[in-house]
Amino acid sequence: MDTADATVRATASPLAFRPATEADVEALVLLIESAYRGDASRAGWTTEADLLAGRRTDPEGVAAVVRDQNSRMMIVERDGELIACCQLEHRGDHAYFGMFAVRPTLQGGGLGKAILAEAERFARAEWGATEMHMTVITARGELIAWYERRGYARTGERSPFPYGDERFGLPRRADLEFELLVKPLD
């Protein structure tokens, strides 16, 4: 990070967190797609463009999360502008974390850590969750290592990638699978 970027980040306005509404769905889909797929995603480090083509989500999928009483699509804004989001789902004693997206040009500056910490705080305080669960594509070694540095442990519990279901993208490799990562929420 150069000095100009450090100065901008140090003087940036605070983050604002709020639950998404149906009015946010279109903007959320655009953000999620930009963080994971296509050339725009290559501006950040979380791209899946080399692993998957096609879409990451769609308006129906995001709207379903927004409407679900056991879920929360968390919007992250700075100065009233959408810059990140994540999905939280209440699953009894644990919460599930997914659909995490940070605008690619803002990745690598600590936003992800702050958002993940707020998601964990919310799950613990609002739902009484004792653990956070997530699934990550095993081929995403750098991303898994990032989560491990934040206290998530690989469980070895794997599940197959849904080949043939275009709602999850068009695989560019035949060896994709997910692994469950878990973190206790103290």
C-alpha cells in the first residue's frame, strides 16, 4: 500500500452497518458479482474468476436472504455509499456467514476484518450463537489462510460443488469442493 492509499484509509469516514431491504437487492447483486466474477473482480484479491465463470448470485437469491426471518443481509456503507455486505443466518446454536463481498478496489485495507468482527459480534449478541460457520472453496488457499488468521479452523468436513447448477457459477475446473470452517464465538 502506498502512502497516498494509507492516508486515504486513515482519514476515511466510519463504517455504518444496517440490515438490507428489498430496495437494496439490485445494488447488492452488482456488488457481489463485482467482488467474485468477471474482470472487475480482478481489482481485488477475492476473485473467483479463474475458478468459476457465470454469476455468483441473482436478485431472487439475495431477495430470499433479505426476506428470511432467520437471516440478515448486512449492508456496510461509508458516507451513505454501499461498499460491502455479508449474509448471516441463524442456525440454532451457530450462525452461518456467507455472501461476503467488499468492493474490489477497497480490498486489502482492513475492511474485511472490521466487517467480519461486526458479523461475529451481531451473531453472538443478537442470536446467542456460540460458533460461526462458513464454507469456502478448498482451491481458495489464500482466502482460507485469511480466515484462519481470524480464528477460523478447517474442519476437514467437505461438501461437493454443485456442478450443473448455474446458480453457483460455471466451473472452470473439475476438482471444486467446499470445506466447512468454524470459529467459536467467545
